[in-house]
Amino acid sequence: MSQKGFTVWFTGLPSSGKTTVSEILEKKLRARGLKVEVLDGDVVRTNLSKGLGFSKEDRDTNILRIGFVCHLLTRNDVIAIGAAISPYAEIRDRNRALIGNFIEVFVDTPLEECIRRDVKGLYKKALAGEMKGFTGVDDPYEAPANPEVRLDTVKNNPEQCADIILAKAAEMGYLE
């Protein structure tokens, strides 16, 4: 069985479940003997995008860098999983165009649920005005209009969400 490269691009509000679902998806793909790399937004910021702030320009640069690495991996028949907020539709669309084999996954979790799940306390700080430019509070999040997958993480647990993505990847011809 030859492996076909593609990118699963997670987008959603902070604390929506992107990292949780992407880690389960990674395990399920590896269990099939497939080559997979995860580019998590927080990890990328520490390593690949150190020094970038949270201005719109810096956020765009960060997401374009993740997209470029996903493009290289996809081109070399590796499954790339990008899990970053990626709040702006234009930049997600640029990555889609660059990468080609692309599954956009909108982790569609209501803001109230994201606030409830927030282990870092970032929403609390943003809502109290102690933190400026926080996505979903005082900085916009542009939800995808037509994602390949829309996950409801309130109705479905993370395992079920990963299975929904695997089914879509098979339907699109990326997985056997």
C-alpha cells in the first residue's frame, strides 16, 4: 500500500478541541502504519515562529509557515496535521491553494464551551481586559464557510471526531 500525502487543517477557537482531536487522529493514522506529522500551533510558535507576536501580520506569518511545512510534507507523501487557531479565512485559503490535498476541519465549538474548557485561563484574562487581541473575545475569528468537515465537539467525543475525519479522508480518496 502506497501512502498519499494530504493535509488535515484544523481551525477553531482557542480551547475548541483542535489539539485533542489532532492527537487522537495522529494515533489512529500511525496505527495504520502511515507517516504522520503534527504541527500544533503552540509547539510551532515555540520552535518555528519564536519571536512572532500576536498582531494580524504575525499571526498570518505563523499560519503561512505552518502551511508551507504542511505543503512540503504533503508533497512528500506524508500526512500533515495542522492544528492552529488560524482565525483568518484568507490565510487558510492561501494554504489550501498551496497544499492542494487539503481537508479543512472546522472544530465548531460554541464560545461558552471553549471558555468552560480553558485550562490556561486565557479567556478569563481576555474577558477581564487583562489580555488584548484574544481570538474570539476582542479579535475576530472567521469561521470557514465550506469546510470539508465540521466537528461538533459537544455532541461528539474526540474519538468520534477523529473517526469522522478518517471517513472524510477515505471518501476523498486520501486513505484506503
